Amino acid sequence: MPTTRESSSPDSSRAPGAALRPTISVCVPTRNRPAHITACVQTILATDGFLELIVVDQSDDDGTERAIAAIQDRRLHYIRTSTRGVTSGRNIGIEESRGSIVAFTDDDCRVKADWAVRLSEAFQADETVGVVCGRVQVPVELLGTGWAESFQPRQREWRKRFPPIGQWGITANLALRKVVAERVGPFDPMLGAGAPLRSGGEPDFLFRVIRAGYKVINADEVVVDHLGIRKPGAESTRLIRGYGVGTAAAFMKHARLGDPMGAVIYLRFVGSTAARVCGNVLRRGRPVGSGFLLALLGGAFTSFKYGISRDRGVYIER
């Protein structure tokens, strides 16, 4: 039977990351998708290698709560919250977790049988690893039915340098040492799906992790399937443009805080995307990707609608 938790502070007497064999807490935020979260939870509970599974529910009704209550497993913990935005949900998961590692996936993802074990191995092999970003793949049977975000690791290690466009991992399959979040700060609640700036929670967090000197691993062996297909047309276009706005806001925040690499990486994204759009015009006669480019440009200006807390390094309402 799942347990229901009230928000509380984690046990500060532990030394996360110090054990040779890390303990893993899994966190899955969800909102208004009881069928998806139920299937996701079942695939995670069918595996081994983790301490607990925390479901953070931001739903508008009790459908998810009732669905989770029907699942019998002592590792499953349910948290209902009035917060909104996936990054806020992940921050609650970090706060409530008991493991030295906090692993995230999305409710429309399904983990592979060795997912947690592979994560544990990646962290155990190298104590300088702060974050592991795993592979996110769309099942073959769903290819061509719409658009879904994926992530294919190509180069494994990133330390003291930043990945190029396409190699910034995503929280559909991302795990972090809890001590790293304590040092660099949590996810920015104003970034990410369901938040005002729509996306960008991952690149903002990974930027801070690499700046702090930790290693980020893009691990091809840590795999989840992503079932979140968006229909062609307005639905997928809205999502992709949201990614552009949030990505721009993520890097512009660091530029506004005085870190020139924020501006450099933002311009790299703009330049790479512009080159791809021009290439598509020449090869295909259509400016494919122009919507994302315009969103990147617009997102930089949109970010100035919000202030920044210099103490906490997060966006705030003006």
C-alpha cells in the first residue's frame, strides 16, 4: 500500500553520496494523467535497485490519488501538492527523498528492467559524477505518429565544458546526487513544463552543475521509453516553441547574473538552429525549424519580464 506523506525536511544527519553503493529514490511528478502515472509506477515497481518511489501529484482532481491508492507496494509514497509546474514537483521529490541519489522520469515514460541498477553503477564507478542523463527513446511502433522528445547520448562525459545543442540531457531520464542539488540549488520553479517560462529546467540545472565542477554523464545504457506523442500541427508546434522559450530563458538567466558563458551558449543554440533552418531551406525548400528559432529569439526577451533572485539564482515575478 502506498504511504501518503506531508512535506517535511530530509534527515540532515545522513551523508548522501558517501556510501560505496548509492541508495536511489525515484521521483515522478504528475498532473491529471492517472492512466499514464499508473502504468509508469507499475513499470518502476517491477524493477529492483531502488529504495523508494515518490509520486508528486499536482492534479486538479482526485483521480490520480485513487489510482495510486490501489497499488500495493511499501516502496511507493504518494504526495499531493497544490504547487504547479514539473520543476516544483521535482524539488518536492528532492526534499522528501531518503536516498543519496534522486532519479527522475516522467509519467508518460516506461523504464527498462535494469534502469535503477544501471544508474547505481554509473554513480558508484566515479564519485565526481554529479548527474547522469540517460537515453530517452520513442518506441518503434510510435515513430511517425507524431512528435515526442527524445535524447540519444553520443559523447559520455562532460566536465569543465558544456555540451553542444542536442546533448543536454532531459529530466525524462535524469538522476542527481542529492549533495549536488544542495550545493548548486534546486530546479528553478519558473522554468519547466507547467511553469511561466514553459521549459528550460534541465539546461539551467545542468549549467549550474558543470559550473560547480561536477561531471555530467550521458549514459546510453540507462534507458526509458517515452510515450508522450504530440499530434502533428498545433499541439506539437506549441510544445516545440515552448522548448525554445524555456531554453533561451535558462541561459539568459545566467548571462543576466553576470556569467558570460550563459550568453555564449545561448548564441550557440541560436547559431546552430539558424544554420539548420537555412540548410532545410536549401535542401527541402522549407524553413523547417524556424518556429524553434523564433522561440529562442523571443524567449530571450520574454525572460526580462521576470526578475532574478541573486541569492537563490532563480527567476521571480516582478
